[in-house]
Amino acid sequence: MAVTRFTGKTESDAVMNAAMELGIPSTEIQYAVIDKGSNGFLGLFKKPVIIELTEEEKLAEPVMEDKPEKTAEVQAAPEKKKKQVQEPKKAASENPKEKVYKRPDNIDQIIDDTEAYLDEVLKAMGLVPKLNLYYNTTGNVLNINVTGEKMGALIGKHGQTLDALQYLTSLFVNKESEAFIKVKLDTENYRERRQETLEKLALSIANKVKKTKKPVHLEPMNPNERRIIHSALQRDPKIVTKSQGKDPYRRVVVMLKK
């Protein structure tokens, strides 16, 4: 067995970097935090989080044993389905971006109330946040960006704390709104970084599947993260993906196309 170290801006990033390097789901990684990192002084001299893990031969085979035959039945369809699956997905992802909504009459009041609500919640978590809220009629989205010290505590493991607070904020916002407003809560550009990380992980897992010719079951993910995985691999002619299980344990399975 070999001892390996990985770094990242947060603990979650370090774990995902290890997962991409090893080509395995991050849930199968056993590690210890060697250095928690630091934000430095006034943004200078930042130190990354360092984790250390023991890579065993078992890590190279993260496969569920009794699944291949079952997945083959699901995908035993003619090649014509390739275009039928891809084209609707592309259209569905483009339409919401193009739609422009009418600005709610009370959006300024909603923004003020939401800022006060979030400020109180985040201070109760021991954080000193700076909030920037702005409404975008394209997509009908209330964007909220949080900056400050110790934002890793706001993100949580794989963004779970950030997602939970985003959900609570959405409930708060839509109590005051006549029409549903989508809420996007972010800090330190985590959402974009997470998407890039998942796309790289998807490609790494796909390569592993092609080599081992065995399906790989990824860690449980929320609907948005599952869509990122599906989208990243949908144009690979040798790979097919599907979601399996029920939330919050629903996960993506990556396998060879029959």
C-alpha cells in the first residue's frame, strides 16, 4: 500500500482531487486531514488543505458485483436511441437560459428581507458574512454571494451545508413572492468549481469503466450534480449513465454501452 497526499482549497476539493486522480468515487476514499489550511492575512499567504490517504488495491475496483447483467437489460436498445436521448436534453438545458421573466413588483423588499434573514442565520453559525444579492430576470433567479472568513464551514462536505441553506433561503424568499423565484446561493465560486470537478471526475470514471469493462456506482448526489455527470458523458459513444436509488441516496451509475 502507498501513502499519497492531495491538496485543495477546501477539504471537499482535496477529496475530489484524490478521487479524480485515482478514478474512484470519493466515498470510497479513506483519509486524514494533515493540514486544515488557512485563509492567510488579507487574502495573502493562503495555505491549501492537505489530506493523506492510503491507496490499496481494492480502491482500483469500486464495482457492485451483481449489477452488470441488470444494467445490460436497461441499455439493450438499438443505436438509434443515441440521438433521441441527446437532442431533448440539449433543448431542455437551453430553453430556461433564454427565457426572460417579468421583474416582481416587490423584489427590492424581498432582497432586503432576505439579506437580513441570511445575515442573522450566518452570524448564528459563527460567521461574519458580507452579502451581495441581485435579481436576474433571465431565469428568474435571485443570486446571493457570500464572502468572508471561514467560508469552508458554510460550504460543508460536498456543499451539503450550502445546499441546505439555499433550500431554506428559497422557502423564505418564496413566502414573500407571488411567483416562484429560483435562489442560487454561492460562496468562493464554489458552484462553478464543483461543476468543473464533477466533469473531470466523470471523464476519469468513464476511462476507468472502459478499461475494466465494469460499471461504477458514484456517491449519492443531488439532482443538479447528477445532471452534470449525465451531461459530461452523454456524447461519449462507448459510455451510458443512469440514476439509481431514491433521494437522498440516489446516485449515478456509469457503464459501457451495449
